[in-house]
Amino acid sequence: MRALAIRHVAFEDLGLLEQILRDRGYQVEYLDAGVDAVDHDRVVDADLLAVLGGPIGIYDVANYPFLADEWHVLAARLSKNLPTLGICLGAQLMAHALRASVGPAVHKEIGYGPVDLTEAGQESVLAALGETPVLHWHGDEFEIPDGAVRPAETRGFPNQAFQMGPIILGLQFLLEAQAHRIEQWLVGHSVELAAAGVIPRIIRAAAPVHAAELSEAARRVMTAWLDNLEEAGETGGV
């Protein structure tokens, strides 16, 4: 089985999720957006697609034309109801491909904190999160696409995730972030942190505190989602 991840920034890779995929028998490949061609067949034919985060917005297509290629290929893949996971920018691209509105939020949400599960969320793969603090790092937000449910929220960002059926999942928050690599995030997004008035040492100090709990939560959520994929495949849903 082939898992393809579209990566927008070198250090924002699959992180905690990569070994989970490998342990389930997936061969993991990366497509580096803006470097590698967004090949339609390669993306649509992948057994599993993950679209990862980055500091640009889906509306930045004039400056980053490859975003349009991603929209189009995601629309094609999602129309076939194929296993797709979006994280941060990736979820926003998925929402846009599903014709939901995406745009700048009133403020940024950066740092560790839990999400609140909705009633739908308590019955979803995200139920495994419980009250685990996850890493938030976003300034854009999406509306929930038609036909999807809203499993998670926070006070500042009411749409923290969307799920469409058992195998299409978009996450605003960063389930994959590894604590031992947090310095890459702090350096790579230093201008954004300064502009938002976020103090790096607060995130640096919080990362190891939540590392073990977040790693276990990521494993539980990803395992539940991969179980969904297997069940859907057995019943002809994939």
C-alpha cells in the first residue's frame, strides 16, 4: 500500500504519524509542493493521501501557483471518496476543494491546548484525543463542507476539524508535531511568532511536557482512522 504525503515545508512532515503508517504496512512517499509536480495520477491513485501544513494560505495562489494544482487534484480525489487526511493548510485545501469557504481568522491560535469534542466528535476517531493538549498553529479557518460533520472546536476556532464519512478527515490542529523537533517550528516560523506576539520559550517549555501524552493520542486517533479505512475497504467503501 502506498501513502503519499504532500509536504509544503520541509520540517512539517508526517512526524508522529509516519511510523504508525509504516507499521500498518504503508510505503510512505513525499511530494514536495512547489518542487515536485503535482501529478494527477500519482495523487489520485495513492492508497492514502495526507496533505500537510504550511505558512501560506489557500488564497495565496497568485504567489504560489502550485496551490491551484492541489485544489484540482484534491477535488478529483475527494469526488471518488478516497482515503484523505488534511492537516492545517492541508485541511483548508480539502475544504476549498469541497467548496467550503476558507479565509483569514480574526486572530491566530498558536500554542498547546486541548480541543473540545462535539457530540459528533465523541463518536468519531477524535474521541481518542480526550483532553490531550495538541499543538495549534493557524491563522486561517474553514467552514464545514456540505455533508461533513464538525467533531471538534475551540473557543477561538469553532471549526477545528471536519469528517466526511469514515475515511475523509480534515484537522485544523497539528496532531503530528514531534516535541523533540519543536525548535524547527520556532525558527522556521519566527517572523510569524513575533508578529503575533507569541513568546517562543512558552511553546518550547510546553512541548516536552505534553510529548508522551500527545504521541499516544496521535497513535490512538490514527489507528482508529486506519481501522476505518480497512473496514470501508472490506465493505466496498474504498
